[in-house]
Amino acid sequence: MVAEKRENGLLLKINKPITLNDARQMTKNKYINTTNLCIIPARGGSKRIPRKNIKDFLGKPIIAYSIEAALKSELFDEVMVSTDDEEIAEIARQYGAAVPFMRSAQSSTDYAPLVAVVDEAVIWLDQTKNTCTHLCIILPTAPFILQRNIADAYHVMIEKDFDSVRPVVQFSYPIQRAFRLTGHTVDMMMPEHLKTRTQDLEPAYHDAGQFYWMTREKTLHGPNRGALIIDDILAQDIDSENDWLVAEMKYRFLLEKGIITQKT
């Protein structure tokens, strides 16, 4: 399912795209009765980048990339946006997402964790007697998200019986060689690895910050967590204005090289 090729000087992992029906067939109908709901959490009170979730990103609101990727993946019975903001709700509907309820003030603060948004959505599912079995949280600022990665992560979750699965990226530099800085004094955080060869150090990974598949029963609380490794060139934090500029430059570059397309 996963191969590697070098394209335009970049080594990429190429995943064969699969649909919901493909995934069910590949897992020998293990979850033939599954129904999947995509939830895109997008509150209106972003501080570091005002109106971040609907800010223009190369011609359209950045949340549109997440909505379109979810819809085009054909993996979901419904794609919805969870928001506390009427303008965000209206834009979400324009791009094809549903907004069946407005998010509570408690789950829309600067300190509300993602799991609070998920828990609120599950309560809504229970109240409306929705029979959804699996959820996928797609972040609203993930323009580099690929449909095939969403599908491959879904397959990993079902095939391996994980409670949840998220895309991860390998750290580009060994974390065992990290420094601790006290004033101008530098010390190794793991001095036992001072003379360890790089190739002998265990790889470490970080969250790509794009999406999270999970079962409705366990959501993000479940301890059996899985991961899908994606290419680091497709991961980008967007937490500041500088991050935003870098993301736009990176997106243009990837489009120019044909590494991503408007249909990814």
C-alpha cells in the first residue's frame, strides 16, 4: 500500500488512495456496519492569528481545505463543523459542511482541550440517537492534508483495532542530542548519548497536527493509540503570522512541483 519514489528531488511515500468501501473490503468486512462522522473544530476566538480559522489562505478560507479534503475522501457519512461563531458556521456551510449545533462557551475557550470538543460532539450524537461508530477530527488549519493519508489512517485503525490513530512526523534531528539552556550555559539533556552514533539512536516522532481518527466508544480517552507516519514536507505548524507566511510559500512550492494538487 505504501511505496517510495523520488520526485523533483524529494523522497515521498506514495499511498494508494482508498475509499470507505475499499477500506471495508480490505478488512474483510470487519466493520461492515461502520458509519463515520468528520468533525472540524473551529472556534472564533483565536488570539495569535485573529480569525485564523477563516483567514484567507491562497484564495480561500483555510478551513475550506479541511472541509474539501473530508468531502472528497468519500470516507464520511457526514462532515460537520463545530463552532461557536456564526461567520465561521456560514462559511462552513458554503463549502459543504453541516453545522448541526453551536459549540458551547465552555469548549470554546483558549484553554479547552480538543478532547472537550470531542466529548461535546459525542453528547450531541447520543441526544440525537446518531448511530455513528467512528469519528475523525480534522483540524481547520491543515491545508497540507491529503485524502489518501486520511484513508490510510482509517485503514490502520480498523485493521489494528486501535482506539485512535493520528499522523506523525519523524523529528529531523535526534531528540537524544537536545540541549538544556540555563542563561548562556548549555548542557545535554541526555548526556549518556554524547558519544552515541546517530544511526544507533531511536527515532522519535511528533504529532503532525492534521487529524485524529477514533472510535466513538473510546474517542481520545482510549489507551490503545496508533499512528501513520507521513512525510515531513506535508506537515506545518501554523501558530503565528510567520508560520502562515511559511505555509503559503511551502504550499505554492509543492503545487509548482506537482507534489500536491488542488485535488489531493
